[in-house]
Amino acid sequence: MTQEIGSSMLIRNTPKSQNEWKKLIDSKGVTSIDTDFAQMAIVQEKGQLTVHWAFEDINTMREHFSPMFEELKPEIADADVDFIALDLVQFQNRDWIQPLLQDANFYFFAEWMNMENPGLDPEDIPDFPDDVIMRHATDDDVEKMYSIWVNSYGDLTTSPATFDYYLENQTWIGALERNGEVVGFAINGPVVSGSGEVFEVAVDAHFEDEGYKSLLLSAAAYQLTTQDARRATIKVRPDIKNALRTCSDLGFRPVIGGLEYRRSTDEEYNLAKQEERRSASGVKARFGDWR
């Protein structure tokens, strides 16, 4: 996204004002590089490492993106994560930036959408059918919940560190039981200035057509109102079956969306991917568009 800050035009991966950027780099566990013409930071967000950056213009980014990232790479090697993420927001034309990201071994992973319910109703108490029970989760449920989380997301699963972050920062975890078995759960984060976040809603894949996601999201939203939340937010993967529709049916509306790119922390894997790309481009150069 291009965004005017003061008298200069900056290309940022996500929209941020100068104050928002300062708050970001001043937060705990952040490593950053800040010059007159570029900014880059590696940030720990919800247990996961992410890259944020801003450049004066396209040419500046082409020249400095790679060396700045190389300077920050030792921070990745010291972290106990499988990948580092990078979000792009409001980039309609990605033709020029895609090669830069691929040269640094960032590859497209999936879309995401932040949604918000701006008017939670504390009187909207969810009604559960007789064959299920909603209860507070316990430590004994964690292993089952993690299994449900991984299987429900499949290839779109985030890192285990994110799940740990949810558990460590939750204000409420509800487990949905059917015939004595946990078939789904919801996790809420803290409420700040009247806005609460639903960290996660996940349902066992065997029961995904039972309407349990809607039940769990309703319960999570209601629980936020008991902490005086007036608004609720949730991050959604549009590729997950019925995810957007479930949220929309319960009053959540899209706020902002983007594309997530990921870079493996396995450098041998990255070298293999680079070699694969070189081989593919060599074939194209020799044979052209034969179709």
C-alpha cells in the first residue's frame, strides 16, 4: 500500500501511521532497522514472527529490501519457529513486488480477513440444543482442542506457538461437548476499550456441518459482553468452508483483508526452492511459450 506520511510517499506492507509504527517498534521483542528512506522490523505477534516494512518508493525498495532483510535474518535463526510471516494489504498490483519477496524466499500462503461485530447485544444469549453441552474448558481438554485446531485448519494451520499464545492470553475458553466428547471450542482474548477479540473458533471436522461453529461464535460473542465489550473482532481464513458466511450471519462485517506470505526458517528448504525456481525459469527461457 502507498501511504503519505508527512511530505514523503511510503510503500508499506500494511497501513500504519508514524505513531502506529513507533508503537510497533517500541513493543517488546522487536528488532528493527530505521533509516531516512526505509523501515523494517521483525515483530513477535501472537507467538509468531512477522515482518513489517516501509520504503520511500519502488526503486528504493528494490535496492534495499534484500540487504535490510539479510541484516535482520539472525533474529529469525534464534527464534523457535517454523516460518516467518509477511502480510500485504491493499496491493492490487503485485507484479513488481512478487519477485522481491520470492528472492527472499517469501511465498504466498493464504488470504485473511479481519471482521468486526460493531454492536454486541448482551441480551443475545445463545440457545444450545439438547444433545450438546457448553462448559468451561479445563487443562484436560487442551490436547483434544489442539488436535481439533490442527485438523480443522489443515494446510492453513498456524504455528503451535500461536496456539500457546491463545492459551496464555485467553480470558475465556469454552468447550462444546457431545456425548461426553469435545467436538469444538472457542477462545476469547482480552477486552480493551470496549472491544474484544475472538482468538479462535474450531470444530472437529466430523461435525462441521452441524452448525457448531455458529453456536461457538455466538457463545464467544456473548461471553465478551459479560466483560463489557461492545464490539467483537475475529480473524478469518476465507478458504475455510463457510467461515465468512458464519461470521456474517452473526453480525460480523469485513473490516480489512490481506494476503499472507510465509518464509521457512529451514535454510536448506529455501535453497532447494531457489534452485527449483531457477530450473523452472531456465526451461521457460529455452522453450518460451510453446503453447
